Amino acid sequence: MKSELYPPIHIYPPGILCAAGDDLASVSEALFSGKSPGMRMTDAFSPGRQLRLGIVDAPLPDIDFLPVMQRTRNNALILAAFARIETMYRRLAAGVPASRIAVVLGTSTSGMFESESAVEYLAAHGSWPQGFHFLQQELGSPARMLAGQLGVTGPAYSVSTACTSSAKALAAAARLINAGMADLALAGGVDTLTRFTVAGFSALDAVSPEACLPFSKNRKGINIGEAAALFLLSREHPGDAPCIRIAGWGESSDGHHISAPEPTGAGAKLAVGAALECARIGADAIGYVNLHGTATRQNDAMESRAMAACLPADVPMSSTKPLTGHTLGAAGALEAAICWLALADDSRRLPPQIWDGAPDPDDPPLHLVALGERAASPLKYALSTSFAFGGSNTALILERMTKT
């Protein structure tokens, strides 16, 4: 048995809302069945053009009690995610000084929806609408709002590195605990649908009008989605909950191009290698990989090369973005939550790859999980990869520990 540099940092059952469902049970059912109720065609964010998007259908809390600059759909969504873990938070936070509780959230849209709606109103009426404040679009708003509502005074900040944001937030929260700066952390991510992001990715020819097909020769681009995923991180043993910890993380920045990934996967390989080193395990210990898998030609090609170089060929892998959409700043935390569900599933079910089964012959082959496939042995380690514009790369490793 390996020795520990630090005592384990446990991650508790997360609060999740996404296209696949609005709690752990519904997301788990959708995930393992390969069906997602919130993935559907709409032109709500692309007038005149039908696109397949991942939409959160759950009712969200009334946020009129918040200061006007914090009244955003992003903040409503993260409050809804918190409500799903509030009982556990209250138990863990009892007796912990407010200054020892941290909040780290990843986001990229923050209050963009409110801002674009306000600009549209301004163009039509010549004045800003009531209920709009320019600080609604401030990227630090979700973390500041949640910390304020809980009355905590520990480190509280948002990370915005595009599609690695919330994966980096989880790593940052773990570092805060290891550094002795916090005893309890709330960490995760949130992003919501906006016309701005849909138009931006469309301008890059990166959006598919149909269901996305990661790693397929027929792939046409991403389906954008919205989500919130929120974890509690603590050294306290989770008791009756599955005993899962954040075992390792790795981050790199290759800065190859403002939007295109480094084609050989060099930066991705650095991040995965660093995560394995942090967890102090070999590549053959990984039992499942949740791939970034955007269904864009360049990302899938790069990622397949990196995975083929870093991991054994028989490791089961899947991109779950066909079931959730690409949730941008929330993607890293959401996909870590999917790894959590896979590790917690005693029947050894694996998150499937929902696609057309037509691999791209130009990319290295990967073992993509078939619908209904189960792990050959109980999962102990799961890896989640996240990659972003500007060459930001992050890898997280979660471990299911044996209860003592």
C-alpha cells in the first residue's frame, strides 16, 4: 500500500443539474441508459436555426432576494445545486469556523444571458431595463454570491479558463485544503445557455445541428449545454456515502493557438502524466476515462493521440457530451461528477459512448464504452480530462477507497 503525503480529501455526493437530470438519481438513470431528456432541438438561442442543445428543465429557485447585481440564471442554477447538498453541508460545516470554509467555482458565462437581454432592450427602447446591473456579468459573481449566502469568509473566487474552468476549481479547492488554508470547500462549476456563446461557437463552424458524435468520422461539432455541478471536499470520512476521494490532478498550458488544440496532444499528455504522478499510480490503474470528447475534428484527433500515448489500449473510455451537451465552464465538474457516479455504482456499469459506431480511421483507436457495458472488475480509479481554448489542459483522478 502506498503511503500518503496528505490525508485523503473526500468528495461527497455532488449536487447536479444538467440536460440528463436534476439530481443524482435522475442523472444516473439517464447516464447508464444512454437517454437524456434535456437534449433537444430548439432555436431559442439561435433564432431561425434549429440546434440540438442541452437544457436544464428543473424549476430554479426565486432569486429576487439577492442583490440586483447577483440576479442571474447562473446564480440560480448554482443555488439549486447547493440545495441538493445542503443537508450534508450543514453537517460538515457545524463547528468549522467561517474563515476555514472555501468556495471555488468555475464559470465562463456568468451573467451573459442577462447582459445580452439588456443590450437588446437598450437597442429597442433607448434605456437600460429595470433590474439590470452591469455587475451581473462579473465572472466572480457565482462564488461571491454563494459565499455571501452561507456567511463564509474563507477563500472565495471563480476560475474562468473556458472549458477547463471547473476542473481547475476542483484542483484548486483540494490545494487549499492541502495547504492548510481551508478545512471544508465547496467546489464545482456553472454555466448557462446564451445566444452569445451559441453564436460564437457557430462562427467557428464548431456547432453541430444534430446530435454530436465524438470520435466518429462523421462528427460535425459540439452540442452546447448548460449545467451546474457542486461538490463538498473535506478530510472528514463520508460515513455511509461511497468513500471517494480526489486522488490526483494535473494541469498544463501549451499555448499553441487561441482556439485550436496542440495537434500532437503534448499538453494533454503533460496534464495526464502530472495527475498520475500526483495520485502516485501507474497508467494501468485507471479503470475508466471520461473524455473531453467535444466531437470537433481537432479536439478528438488530439485527445485520441494523447490517450493512446498515456494509457493502455484496453482502458474503457467515453465522452458523455451527447447526453449533457458541452457545458463549457461547468464541463469539468459535471464530468468529474459522472466519474463519481461510475465509481459509486456497485454494479460496475460504465457511462456509455452514444454515437454512430463509426470511428475515424485517421485517429488512434480507443476502447469506447458500448451501451450496457460493465467494468471487468470494480472500479478503483477514474480519470476525467478537460481541454480549453488557449491551450489549457486539466486532468482529474478520482479514487474509490475501501471503507475501514
